[in-house]
Amino acid sequence: MWELRSASFWRAIFAEFFATLFYVFFGLGASLRWTPGPLHVLQVALAFGLALATLVQAVGHISGAHVNPAVTFAFLVGSQMSLLRAFCYMAAQLLGAVAGAAVLYSVTPPAVRGNLALNTLHPGVSVSQATTVEIFLTLQFVLCIFATYDERRNGRLGSVALAVGFSLTLGHLFGMYYTGAGMNPARSFAPAILTRNFTNHWVYWVGPIIGGGLGSLLYDFLLFPRLKSVSERLSILKGVRPSDSNGQPEGTGEPVELKTQAL
């Protein structure tokens, strides 16, 4: 429980809350229908992608800028963060998403806010098809995050923030026609709780969580394995305090997982 006494831990939790609030506010705001006619998919996709790219640049060095419970779950599966940190991240993300959606709801005219860009299945798309789509959307997204965040790469090419943002944009360009492109349980949860509409809501949890877990397993255990023993992985999951080269506890309180996710 040493993390609870670390200032950097609480800064990271607040960063996840703050970043998810802004992500949902700008993403959902760009998805509202202000004029009659079809929704511009490219506009929505770019809004979500650019919002995430901005937040990765802004808070990536503080918390890793997960901004997504499925991404946090993926890092947990890969034994790159403790159970305590993962739980706190997810709680902060959900609270931030609801706060962002609530602010958007309060500043938007009733005639425009509608269902607040609630994720819904396209007519004719079954729940099994929708879940599969969400799995694939989140899988490619998590693979991109793991590859761009990986400190083991010799010389990262290009911008990490833009790479992650473009991956999210790609998911929206495809997924909006099927499921509205959830890819993020917090983003789907916020409008659902404000509009009290949870129809097929489980799809937007099960799909991204499975996709995130598969992405983590595929990258960390098959494509570019991390050579960690079982005891090392368990220590990380338990949140055992890191030690310096002399075997003494470090005084900085900086989490191990943030060192591996620094941008």
C-alpha cells in the first residue's frame, strides 16, 4: 500500500480523471447533431482521435494517459501495473467520464443534446456481431498503444501522441457504422447513465475488455515478449515497492509502471 502514500500516485489518479473528463466532453460534444442530416463520421473520428492525442501529450508522462478502462485492463494483464493502481485508474476514468458528460449536458440546448451521443447498435447488427467488432477495434488500438509506449524499442519513430490518436481515429472510421465505435467503457458509460439507457450496454464493456486483454497477451507474450518471471509479475501486481540497485527502497515514490509508459 506504499502507493497510497505517494504523491505521484495521486497525481496520476487525478490526471486520469481530468483527462477522461476532457476526452468525453470534446468527443461527445463533436458527436452531437446541431443541424438536420446525417452525422459526419470523419468529424467525430477526428475529434476523438485529436482529443486523445492532445491528452497523451499533456498527461502521458504523469499517468500514461490510459483514459480508458480497457487500456488499463490491458496493462494489468501484461503485469505492468498493480491491482490497486488499476482499480483507482478505472474509478477515476468512470468518474471523469460522467463529469465530462454532465458538463456537456448542462451547456448544451435540450433540442441538441438528444441522447448525448449514446453508443447504439446499427439496425441489423446483432449483439454477437457488435461484440466482435468492439473486440477488433480495441485490439488494434491496444496493440498500437503497447507498441508506441514500449521503452524497449530502439529509437521511437514519429509522435507517440499522434500514433495513438490516429489508431483511435481508425477505429471510429470503421466502427461507427456498426456500434458507434465504443472502444472505451467509460465513454459508453457516461451518456448511458445520464440518459438512463442501458440497452445492450454490456457489449461496450465485454468487447473492449476482451479486445484489450487479447492485445496485451498478443504483444507482451507473443509479438515482443517481456522476459519477466512469475514472481516479478506477481510483485508488480501486488504493488511491491521498487528497490534501488542497493536493495534499499527508493525515495522518489515513482511507480514502476509509469517509468515504462513515459512518453
